[in-house]
Amino acid sequence: MAAIGQPESRKSVKRIGILSTVGLAMAMAVMLAAVPALAKDKAPTTRTVMGHVQNNAEQPLADAVVYLTNTKTADIRTYIADPEGAYHFSGLALNIDYQLYAKLKDRKSDVKTLSQFDNRPQVLLNLKIDVQ
């Protein structure tokens, strides 16, 4: 025990330093473990629209061309449906409306709108073309 007015021994100062370092390391580990949990709650910055192009009998229409129009800029992106009739567009802005339709030869589906007020990060929109 140190006398009154005498500095503490080096052993007790060293012990306090080690405990402080261990405590700081534990606190940092807890904070770093919380970072991935916070990242999961982060809102998406883009969205994806996907679906299938089908005929009225719900059979896939391979090679149909799907048109996606940005209603703000009038930019058009296209996607050729795969053998299962599937298509997808990713990286779409959340604050813009998009219009989609599909064409196969001289036939066209109804136009569908993906609204900026639809806050789902992944939207499923199937398109039907009346082919005979």
C-alpha cells in the first residue's frame, strides 16, 4: 500500500493500464459487431424489376423484347427474354416512374407502370402478349 502523499506503485499503474486496454478492446469489438446489423437496416438506393413474358395460356415467350422507359428522361432500355420468358432490369432509381411493355413480332403487351411510390426493392411484373 502506498503511503499518503506517495505515488502508487508501478504494479498497480500497470494493472490499471492493462484493464483499460482490455476494456477498450472489448468495447471496440462490441461496436464493430453492431456495424453489420446497422448496414442491414440501411434502405436500398436502387431497385430491380423482373418478371416473365407470357402468352394468354401463361406459356413463356422466349425472345420477346421488353422495353423499360424512364418517364423523366425518356431513356429506353431493352431486354430480350430468355428461353423461360424471364427478364430483369436492375439499378433503377427509386424516385422515378418507369413504364414497361413487351413486344414479340407485331404483338405488344399492355403497358405497366412501376411507380416511384412503390418502395419495394424488388418488383415482380409479368407481361402478357396475346399471340395466336
